[in-house]
Amino acid sequence: MMAGAGMAAATPSQAEDAAADAPWRVMPDLKVRLLKDIHTGGDYHTLVGKGPTDPHSLDYFRRFNARYLTVRANTTATPQEMAQWPHAGGFLNADGPWDGDELKRWQDDCQAADMVLEAVRMDSAYIIMKEGSGRERYLDVIRENIRKAGTAGVKLVSYHWTMIPIRRNFTVPGRGGSIYDGFKLEPDYKELPPTEAAGRVSSDDYWSRIDYFLRGILPVCREARVRLAVHPYDPGGLPLGYQGVDNWDAVNFMAAIRKYMALHDDHYNGLCYEVGVTGESIPDTNAQLPLLREMSEKGKIAQIHFRNIRGGQGNFVEVYEDEGDTDMLNCIRVLRDTDWEGTLLPDHNPRHADDPRKLQAYAFSYGYIEGLLRAARNEGLRAAKG
């Protein structure tokens, strides 16, 4: 057979390689590799005890091999001191100065349990603050928090820029009496009032705030060896002006992710890649695989939230990992075959009256992710043997 125009014919060795691992290739030109250190992690969504390193919490995570923790830090400030910063609910409550000594104790507790305190989730109050002395003082707080994280051996600070609440506006019944949360873009979305916390924010203003944040914080991240990981607004792909805000990941979600990572092309400007948010922010959730590959190959992914959805941009439901439209195994295959290493965190699980804290649902998530990792590992081993 003749090669296609402009393409060289495959050599015998290339053909043999392709034939050997073809059943497990997710992309034709991406060779199957051995799975490196991809592992599960737990976070503040599933604390069984009174804190992240309470023995009951650590035992819960260890049962499912989730040995890498992401926490929310407590503050050393008094309520009176905290009153100077924005408190608008959800992710928009200011952190204030973190308790660095407590972070060190949590790290010691983790290490004693053969675990790692990997990350701290920062709150989003900065992004609704307008230019001025108050914002500068809060940036100083964030810089000092980064230093405290580094001193405690924390390698990652994740954050979730959101000026409006995470949007869910309907529920559907799920299996076993579960409740699934969903979102459908309202026909009259243009009539929705702006949120009080943010008001009207243009795209230029939003990106200016992001750029100013990164320019002010990245030097401290390099100094402290703490990487930033931005979590996309949920859901992405909304129209401009939704509730008064031109969200940074509005309209063309994948272009926005690329823009954010290119804005400051720096190792310490990383991405908390969200499989679920990406899927719900584009028309076809599985069309995210090239973006996942690109971000992995460029070294941009610092951490991954790993969950599934049904539907797509402007109309989706959050479901259990095994019943959504996203091919979760293919996502792991892309990560494996691009030599990515890091933590997968389950996120946003269905609810049930018998499981109000979602501990059963997250247990299922941990087990499902571990099963996918085992499958991907075994494929790599079989491919290596030819």
C-alpha cells in the first residue's frame, strides 16, 4: 500500500511497535508507556475526624490508598482582624494569615502515617478585590502564606478563581436513591442580576487581575518552591456577562486554559486540571483528550480533580465515575503515555440521605480510580513485553 501524500511509510520496527500496543493506544501517535507515579489523594471534602490529620481522617484516606492530602488552612487572625477582608460565602471567604505551625504539625502527622501533606487550597477573595491599598495588603498575606506552606514542606497551593457561585440549578434521581446535581443554561440568563460580591467585571478587568496576581506571587513561589495550581471556574464555557461577570474561562474553555498557562509560562504557574469541569465546559467531554495531552506534555498539570459528568457545555449532570460520558480510562491512558506523575483527587460526588457527608460515594471513587490505575499499569506492562 502506498503511503498517503506527504507521509513517509512506517518502518518495520515502527509497524511492529504500533501492532504490539495498538489495543491500548488512546491516540495513534502516542505510544503506550509504563505507568509512572500516578496516585490517589484525599482532601477537605471527606474529613471523618475533627481535622485533616485526626487519626479517624487519616485512617479513612489510608483505607483507599489516598496518601496525598490537600487541606484548607486555619487562620491565626481574630474575627475582628478578619473583618477587613471580603467574606461573600463559598470560595469567597478570605483565608487570612495561615497558621504555619499547624501546617507543620499536620505535615508531621502525615509523615508519621506514611502520608504526605501535598497541598493547601487557597480561597478566592483576592479576585473580587479592586485595585487599591486593601488588595496590596491582601497580596502580602498571600505571599506570607506561600512562605508558610513552603516551610511546612507543602509543595502546592491550589486556588479557584470564582466571582460568582458555582452554578447548579436542578437535580435528577440517580441509582440507589442518589441525587445528582446538574446545570442547564437558563434561557433568560441575560436577566440574572450581577452578584453583590463582584458586580460587573469585564474580561479585560478579570485578566488584568489574574496577571497582577501572578506577577506579584510567582517570585515568592519560586523562592519557597511552592507551585500554584489554578482550578477553572465551574462551570466553564458560560456566556460573557453571566451574572455580571466575564468569567476567565467563559465561552471557549480550552482557549482560556491555554491562555492562562501562557500568560506566565513558568513552572510555578500550574494547573489543577479538572476532568469534570472540562467535560461540562465543552460540547463533547471526550474532546478534552488533546488538551489533557498538551497540558501534560508541557508540564503544566500540578494536580488533577477526577470526576465524571453526563452531557456537556450548558447542560450537564454530575454522576458516579463509571456512568458518565467521559472515558475515564482514556484520560489515565493519556497521562500514562505522556509520563505524567502526580495526584488524582475524586471530587463532586452524588448525595444520598443515608450518606450526607458523601463518605460512601467518595469511597467508591477511590476504589474506581485505583482500578483504572491498575488497568493502565497492566496495559503498559503487556505493551513493554511486546
